[in-house]
Amino acid sequence: MAENNNIAQAPQVIDAEEVNHNDAPEESIAAIYDWMVAEAATTKKRKREEKQEKKAKKRAERKRMKELMKDVKEYRKSKKRKTSSNVIVDEAGEEDEEERAYYSYEITDSEECSVIKVKIIHLWKTPTKNMNGSSKGENINMLLIDEKGHKIHACANHYVLDLIRPMLKKNNCIIISNFNLYTKLEGVRLTNHLGKIYFTKNTSISVVKDFVCVHDGFEFIKYRDIINNNTDNNVAFDIIGLISSKPKLKAIDIRKKTTIISEFKLQNLSGDEVNVTLWEDNAHKLDSYVSHKDIQNEPIVLIIQLAKINTWGNEQEVSTLPFCTKVIINENIPAITAFKQRRI
């Protein structure tokens, strides 16, 4: 029994190395935890600063546009005050103030919407329905460009199309007067202009030939802006590139409806790549082209006109807008020809 008591009362000796061995992981875990907390704080701060920088850029752009519009209004008011050579005589012998065609960026509100001279560079139809779901007809939407290369979105609703429909054709150069400008746009704008033209029953349109514009109407986005998440997702854009991965056509279910999409990568001349998803008609169009036996080994250069950005988590992809997005595949136009020549 004495021996047992001695054994029980003997102090427990712990090796120093064992203590250090057990304490080391705790210190290491604490250091890692502190590093993770500091890293998370740094990342959060960086994202907050990037967000603030984007907001500052948007505020600066809005301020610049307001100042530009203010300058335009002042200029036009000063033009109206002049009485020197701004008066012409019509066929009835009455004097009238000469009215010139304005550029699209000069149009700032409905009161100032008098006359513009533009070219139709893109045209598409959108359906319109009654409250019960029955069709009311089709509206014609247009992408217009003026002689300085500025673009604006215009729409002719179904009830004003009877007389003007023959003049609304792609590549027609037209003079438009007596229209409305709507500036409270929602969703993705199709141009940098803050407004959208609506034709009325009083709108007058005439086709002209004296239109000079060297711009093709494309405004290609930089791939690095997409990759670095430095895009304005409220404005549509154009993109050009080489299809660098085989397009995959597949069906997905959205809101209990089966939808066809085509997914692939698009590459610029520097080797940067972005993910692209085409929907419905545009997906079928690309699939029909790449399935053709005569172009199996041919490089495919693609332009997507009026595209938008979709964000999935931290990744961004180029996608299409309903009705208006146009896909141009290997066509013999200057933009695609120049892209192919620069690849050589």
C-alpha cells in the first residue's frame, strides 16, 4: 500500500520539449487566424475603395453630361437670339426662321426636339400586347447615328407606322422632325445618350442622300475592362473577337420554359478571353454557321452588336439583350476584315 501511495503522490514530470510541442500549434493557429482577419479586412477595404471609385467615376460622367447639355442649351438659345441671316422666305413669301438639323447629342428635352438628320444602322421589331395577352401589333426600333458618329435609340410604335414604315429601312438616311424624347429610361440603355426618341402621329420623316459619316457605328468594348470588372452595366456595347472554343449548344429551363443557349469563349488580338452566352435565335444562328461543313477549319470572327454584361458570382460574361442584339459572323465588312488582317 505504501508503494502505491508513493506512486500516486509522485509529482508528474512533463518534458519541456513536450510542452513546446503542444504549445507551438496553438501559437501557429493564432498567427494564421490573425493573418486571415487582417487579410479579410484588407480585401474588404480594397473592394470598398473600388466601389467608391466606380461611383465617383459615374458621378463625374453624369456631371460632365449635364454640363455638356447645359452648354448645348445655351448655344442653341444664343443661336435663336441672332437675327442676321437666320430668316428665310418660304414659297408663300412669308418669312420664317431657318431650322437646321441638330446632332443627336444636342437633343436634351422634348421642347428642343425639332429636327435631326441620321442614318438607320440597325433595325428590329418588338411585339406589343393587349391586357388580355392578345397581339396589338409590332413596334419598330432603330439605332440611329448622326454625321458625327453619335448614336441614339428610336422607336416607332405600331399605331404610327402606317405612313412612315416604307422609309424605315436599314442604311436609309433620314431627316426626322416633331418627335418626343423620353429620358426616364429604365434597364440597360442601348446608347450613351440619356434619352430615347419616340415617333408620334405628327412626326415627319423624309429620306435624304446628303449624309456624310465615316463611322460604322460600332463601339467595341475593351476585354480588360470586362475581365477587371470595370464596365458600366447600364449601357449596351459592341464586342469583336475570334471564337477560341467550340460553341456548346444546350437547352436550359427558365421559369418553366425551355431556352436554347450557346456558350463559348471570344478572344481579342492580345490573347485575352471572355466568356460569351448567346440566347435563342442568335444561338441557333451561330450553331447553324459552325455546323456547315465548308467552314470546319475556318477561323470565325464574331461581332456582337448591343451586348450586355451578366454577372455570376465574381465572374462576368458577355450576353445578349432581347430582340435588339445582332450577331455578325465572318461577314465582309470593314471591322471584321481589319480584325482578320491584324491577326496575320
